[in-house]
Amino acid sequence: MLNLKNHSIQNYIEKQDWSALHTAVHALPPAEIAEILMDIEKPEERVILFRMLPKAVAADVAAQMEPDDVNALLKHLTDDETRRLLAHLSPDDRTSLFEELPGRLVQGLISLLSPEDLKEARTLLGYPEMSVGRLMTPDYVAVRPEWTVGQALEHIRQKGTDSETVNMIFVVDAEWNLLDTVELRKFILAGPETPVRSIMDCSFVSVRTTDDREKAVEAMRKYDLIALPVVDSDGVLVGIVTADDIMDVAQEEATEDFQKSAAVAPLEHKYSDSTVLGLFRKRIGWLLFLIFLNLVSSGVIAFFEKTLASAIALAFFMPLLIDSGGNAGSQAATLVVRGLATGDLRPSDWMRTLIKELAVGGVCGAAMGAASWAMGTFRGGVEVALVVGLSMAAVVLVANVIGTMLPFALTRIGIDPAVASSPLITTIADSAGLLIYFTLARAILGIS
């Protein structure tokens, strides 16, 4: 459907049918217009379409585009057109754009801002890179507790058009200290002469400008909020974070965790925009590190070389044991990492989690050990079957403990637990599994 719309719009541009183009564009949401813009190959035709958009719609479309695409578009706009576009972008979207564009271009764009927008941009850009301050917008509606509901509603009507949301109204004192957040519904249902103070419960959730943005994601998810107030160290309300911003952050954080869990350093760009060299740099470091860890497994095999030579049947079950241990460890690590990321688990929960996973690992190990014993009997005899069965039970149990405790340990030393990746867990479990396997083989088979 999108391709048909794209084709029609390009035909309107080529035929200079501006009336039909105007009608077609105004019927589309900003996200689809952004996609169509990027599908148009000729820059001049792209600019024609962009100039047909109303100012507010143009800003929404720009907010949906990648920074590199916006950069390419800005090169073909006049200073006046660029100034109008920047003025209609919300402060948080404007800040996100500035963060991604080249420094020299940002300096030129900042010079086009109005004094008020310039002050906002400099304030937002002054916060740490991954902080809530970079994510927030100063466009919100605030009222005073001493006002009546009627006065507050009149103020909301006047200021609401410039606000990111009016579903939540923020109550502040004369010094702009945040006192409460009140749903718009309460204002609508209360009588006009009711004091704002009487509909307040002074129970609200807020974050600080310097907090990590993941804290804002966690707060909005936990308390089911549509807007989250942001205060400075003195409790002064300086901005809000809205649900659409949080959805973007949550998606970025989830993507980053997925990449780390696969032993890949987080990508700065989308995979489709990443170069071969860029992907190589993000992946080769972990791969080289895992090579050195795998040398430990090789060392274990070399150390027990005589044991393996004395009972060659042991070699048949090595892949079975180490793969099973890696799988069990990866399962435990994935559950714990996700629990820590969502707040379901806290670092202090390590003992409770360890006890639970010891039980799970014991039961799984017993079941897998029994299955392995049956296979061992068929392939290697009773003694080998005993070695394989006991080894499988021990390996699964130990791997489960490793997968459980490693994320907690990384969290304790300040490292993102997401790096407790499947390849890392598997590599560590391999070495531990081989050590257990050959030690039991020596003891049960009587090999010196």
C-alpha cells in the first residue's frame, strides 16, 4: 500500500499537480510521509514534498526521520525554512537531532534558533549524555495550589496547545517546587470554585535530571504513567518525560541488551545502516576474548589426555556434556539478566535466586543425567554410563549456578549484567564441565 502511495505522490510531483499532491499528503500520518520522503531519490523532489507540509506536520515528519536523512534534507532548505522547522520541533526531538548531527552543522543550526529555543537547547544539551535531562521536554502545564479549579482550567486552555501532554497537570509553588501531579480528569470533574489544593493528594513519582534514563523507563512502567515529572536537585520542576520518549528509550535499551547477550558491542546505528567494518569492530573484540577463554577448555583436555586415551568412549559424550551445560547456564543467565533489567530482581536477591536455581538445576540435572546414563549404557557400557550420567547431573547443576551468579556479580562491580552473554556463559561452562567429566572418569574408571 505504501508503494502505491509513493508512486502516486511521485507522479503528482512529476506532473506538477500541486493540488492533488497537497490532498494526498494531508491524508497521511507523519510516519508514512517520512518513509515516502526517504524513498524519493531526487533531493529536489524530496524538498518539494517537504515544503508542501504544514509547519507542525513538517516538524512531526522530521522527528520520525533518521538524523542522517534530516541532515541531507536540511542542506536543500533555506535558512528561513530551517528556522521554522527547528522552531516547530519539540525541545526533546530537537535535542535528539542535535546530538546525532555533526558538530559544525549543529553550531550553524543553533544560530538559527530564537533566544527562547536557544536557551532550551543549551540547557538540555548540558546534561549527561544518557541522563533524563537529555530526554525531557520543558513543554508542560503547571498550576498553583491556591488557584481554583476554574482558574486552573482557563490556564490549561491557554497553555495546553504548546504542551506535550495535558493529561497530567503539575502543581508547583511560587518557586516552582513540584508539589503534586494531578490527572486532568480530576479538574474536569471538580466544581469551578473548588481549590486546586483540595484535589491534591501530594503522592507523586518524579526523577532527577541527572538520573539515568533507564530509571525513567522503570518508573513509568512500574507506576503506569503517561508523563513523568523531572526535577533538579532542589526539587524544582524543570521538565517532563512522556510515554513516546520512553517507548523509544525502552526499544533502544532492549536492542542493546540483545546485542550484548550475543557478545556484540552495542551498535551506534541500525544494523541496516552499519558498515562491514563497523560490524567487524563491534564483534571481533568479544570473539578474540572468547578464543582465549576457550584455551582453558583445551588445557583441560590436554591435562586429561591419558584419561581420554585409556577410555576412548569418553570422547563420544564430550559434545553432549559441554553443550548441555552451556544451554543450562544460558537459560539461567537469560532469566536473571532480564529479571535485573525489569526490576523483578534486585542485587540483594542473589541468595534467594541461587537457592531456587540450585533446586531447578538439581531437578534438571537428575532428569538429564538419567537420559545420559541410558545413552551411555548403549554406547560405552555400565561404567562409562555411570560417568556420563553423574557428570551430566553435576555439569547442569554447576552451569546453572554459574549462569545465575555471574549477572549478580557483574552488577555488584558496576558492569551491565547483559554482558553475561550466552557465548560467555557457554565458554565458562565448557571448561567447568570438562573438568568435572574427566575428574569423575578418573575416579570411577580407576584411571591414574
